[in-house]
Amino acid sequence: MNTIMSGTNNFKSASKLFFSYLKYEKLYSPATHKNYFLDLQKFELYLLDIGIVSLSDITSEIIQSYINKLHRRGLSATSLSRKASSIRSIFNYLTKKRIITINPTKKIITPKKSQKLPYILSIEQIEQLCRIPENSFAAFRDKAMIELMYSSGLRLSEITSLNITSINFSDRILSVVGKGNKQRYLPIGSQAIKALRKWIDNRESKTKDEALFLNKFGKRLSNRSVQLRLDYWCKVIGLNCKISPHTLRHSCATHLLESSGDLRAVQEFLGHEDISTTQIYTNLDFEHLKSIYNKSHPRAGIKDNKATDE
């Protein structure tokens, strides 16, 4: 049984402290805050359903039973992992703040989720996508936007939040505010710089808005619009696949790692706090290597599987 040291003695009031911590100390986005809220609200309802109110009565067995119940209902390993992570986070916080003395989530087990590797565009596909004919306001904007997303490995929220002042043309540096309101500085490739200069020349007469990328009404381009424009150009150019802004980010990271082999540099470039998040690109790099090996090595055994032990 847990011993309550200070602050609160029930899950509901503990949750209020935790949400305040996420908002004002961790500076999590409203969307992330909402996900935590929904996950922990459902866990609280489960506790009330089984008659648990006090924090001191929440044990590892109770939390594991909740996870198992969700598993039996058919929740995917990914969803279970997220819900377990939310529960671990609040109890880690309560332990760190010495509100409780024993963390009941230490031995919680969730089904192992299979790692789905993201889709990556080849360098040839990137070049094809960037061959947008610059013949309209939207075309100049979209070419600059796509070049910049790939050049600097930006998240969708990062590309739409950029302002004119985010770009230092003389030093070819981009100032980005990423997750957790953390700022980082990124290099911009020459092709992106070239496309951005053309876009800004076409953009200036449209508005005085500080946003870098604008819609036809002179307002900041929305996340949804970025995806729609990618869909549009994939069809027009004949790139026979569906991609997202994150596809360009994944492709940029993978191509960087293939060329440099420097995982730490790629981690810093992408703005990942934990290098384990970046390590997915080592898997992608290996898959690329394996593909080349299977096609090229004279004794890979892929081309001729007819050999037997006769």
C-alpha cells in the first residue's frame, strides 16, 4: 500500500496538480494536454467503478488489471502503450513531488507493439516532387514550402508557424519553435533558399501578415491546407503514392543518416529529446542497406532461390 506524503489523497485532485504541471511547467500543447486528460479521465472512471478513491489504494495489480481489460476489449498495442504512458507519467510526477512514496507503475506490462517503419521517398522521388512549375502564386508558395520541409526536416506545426523573420538569408539559418515551445536553429539548403526568395518576391504584394506561408486570402496557411497541397502535387506530378508532411521529415532524416552515419547530429537536427526516437532511422538505414545487399551481393541468395542440397 502506498503512503501519502503530502498534497492530496485522491486521484482526481492529484490529476489537477498534474495537468497544471503539464500546462505551465512542461508547456505541452493543447492537443497533447487533451490526450493526457482523456486517458486519465478514463482511468479515473475505472477506479471509481471498482470503488477506489484514495491514491494509497492504487496498486500495480489494479493498474495492470485496467490495462488487461483494455487489451481484452481489442485496443491496439499502440493505444495501450499510450494509455499506460499517461498513467506512468502522472505517477512518476506524484513520486517525484513526494506526494506518494511508492510508484505503482514500475512493473506494468503492455503488449509489445510492432514497429511500423515510416514510408520514405527516394532522392529521385524528392527531386520529382520539387519540380513544381513556378507559374502561379500557389506554385511559388508550394515549391518553397516543400523544399523547406525536406531541407530542414520540419514538423507540420513548425512549417505553418514560421514567420518571415524566422529566416536568416545571409547565414542560411532557420529559427524554429518546436515541441515544448523549444527553439532550435537549422541550416537551409541552397535549393530551398532559392525557392524561398522567389516565393517572398511573389508574396510581398499580397499582405502585411508576418506569416511566411499564406493562403489565397493573405492569411496564415493551415495544417490541413499543407496536406491538401501535397496531395494535389503528388497527383499533378505523377508521384504514385500518398505522402504527408511527416514523410518529407522522415525522408530528410533518413537521407542525412545514410550520408553521415551520425545519429546524434540527426537527433539534434530533428529536435528529439530522446535518442531512442531517432533510432527508428537506423532501422530504415538498415532496411535500405539490406535491399541494396539483396540486389547486389553475388551470394545474397535472393535472385536464385532454386538451389538445393541435392
